[in-house]
Amino acid sequence: MTMTGMVLDAPDARELAAFYKRLLGWSATQDEDGWVVLGAPGGGAGLSFQTEKLYARPVWPARPGDPQMSAHLDIRVDDLEAASAHATQAGATLADFQPQEHVRVFLDPDGHPFCLYVD
């Protein structure tokens, strides 16, 4: 078995893929109505997006009864401050709750959490 990627649901697959193109600098390897795949420049697992008409924006951190996040992305960076500025410029929002000093939690335009971190 080979894992080829992760899929994020969104109200509009192309709009969310455009955000991650800006954030990661990756290119689309597939772009169809309701489905977009971004490929990592060095190969490996990609990131896919599918349109979900009944998409419910997750809440983070969630409380009982809130739509729960089912996954998040971890993105290693060399410079946390520079990467945070880039993420904000790309359209991300810094989450109100920040659990660790060497990690910054952001929300993409559709509310999916992702973490920028340094080793």
C-alpha cells in the first residue's frame, strides 16, 4: 500500500486549493469540477480538495456540540515568524488558542486548522 495524499472537504475545492497553492507553492496536478490535487515539488504524498455541498466549518478548539476537526496539517518551517507572516498574507487566520510556544496554529479560509512548527 502507498498513501498518495490527504483530502480536505470544502464548499469550493478550487478556492481552497488556490489558498494552499499560495501557502505551499505547490502546483495542481489535477483540476476537475469539484476536485483538485496539488503535488509536492519533490514528490511524495499530495494534498487534494473536494467540493462538499453540505460542508460544515470545524471549530477549533471545539466544545461539545461543535463541528469537530477530523484532521490537521503539520508544516515544518525554518523561521516561524516569517512563515506565519506568509500564511497570513496567503489568507490564513491565526487561531485564538495557541497550545505551544514553538507551534503556530492557523485556520485556512474554510476553517481547517494547520500548524506551522520549528524543530
